[in-house]
Amino acid sequence: MHLFAIFGAGGFGREVMPAAVHSVAQRGDCDDCETVFVVDMPTQSQVNGHRVISTERFLADPRSKHFNVAVADSTNRQHIAALLTAGGAEPFEVRAAHHVTLDHSTVAEGAILCPFTTITSNARIGRFFHLNIYGYVAHDCVIGDFVTFAPAVRCNGRVVIEDHAYIGTGAVIREGSDSRPIVIGRGAVVGMGAVVTRSVAAGQTVVGNPASALTRNARA
């Protein structure tokens, strides 16, 4: 008997749940499995036909426990993943029916691969990656841990994206080369619709076409 949980019952969690149900159904060992939402402080008993339970109740359940984390903030996602793993739960991959991964690519534990997304050949993907609808990762890319792609991100070949980076909706990252890959540094933010033509420093926020650093005056 298995219990599968999506942590987070907000908008993204509700979008992820049908793909999670599909992923669980593909296992072949789930005649008596249940898929639930987990939140810290439940205010309702059900969302979209699935039970909503607390973290404590999930971890106390005697069944074999599996989880994924539908929380956009990467630091929170890391904290939740560590908490649930320490409590004896195991990550499971959410892979929508219309996701495609081609040959010789690897995806680490805890990924959420939403509908109409693609990972092509020879990509290496880190832990708890979010690939939102209509996004892709092209050949020879290296993606770190807890990286978030909002919808329709186009990440072309030979790009390195370090841990905890956030790539906004509709952003485009041009192809790098073997000798000079495009590098998006740890914790960097690429704004919605940005076109990235050169590397982005760790912790930096870039916007525009071509993408450039967001200045203090631009925020005002």
C-alpha cells in the first residue's frame, strides 16, 4: 500500500495533481494507492476530489510514503523536501502524459515535468526540477538542483543553469558552445520574456531583449 502526496494545493499544485495521478498509474503496483495534497495547515478537507492532509498526518501514515513538492520558491522546496525525506518519505517523479524525454538524458529525483514539455538528448537535470507547461531543455544542457522553469521557457543547447535559478515565463536562452556555454549562475533570476544572449552572474536578475541586469532605477 502506498500514499503519494503533492505538497502544496495552490494553483501549481492543482495543475500538477493530474500528472501525478498519471505517473502513479504507470507504476503497475498501485491497485490500492491514494494520492493526496499535503499542506502545513489545511483549511479544507478536499481539493479537486483529493484529500488534503497536514504534514504531520502524512508522515504518521503507516503506508509507504512518496512525495513531490509543487512550491515555486526553491529555498522552500528544498526545505520541504529535506523535511519529508527525514520523515521517511521518498520523492517520486511527476511526468505528464504529454512530456517527452529523448535519449541519453538523465533526470534526478523529484522532478515535475508538466504537459507539453520536452527534454532532448544528452541533458543532465538535477534534483526537484520544475519544467512548466510548453517549456523545453535542449541538447547538452546541465541543470542544477531546485531550478524552476516557468511556462514556455526555451532553453537551447549547451546551457548550464546552476542551483536555485529561476527562469521566468517565455524566457529564451540562446545556445552556447562546447568551449563557452551560456551559464545562469546560482540563484539568478531571468525575467519574464527575457532573451538571454550571454551568461548571468550568480544572484543577478536580468530582464529585456537582450537581457541585461535589472538596476535599482529600473525597480523604482
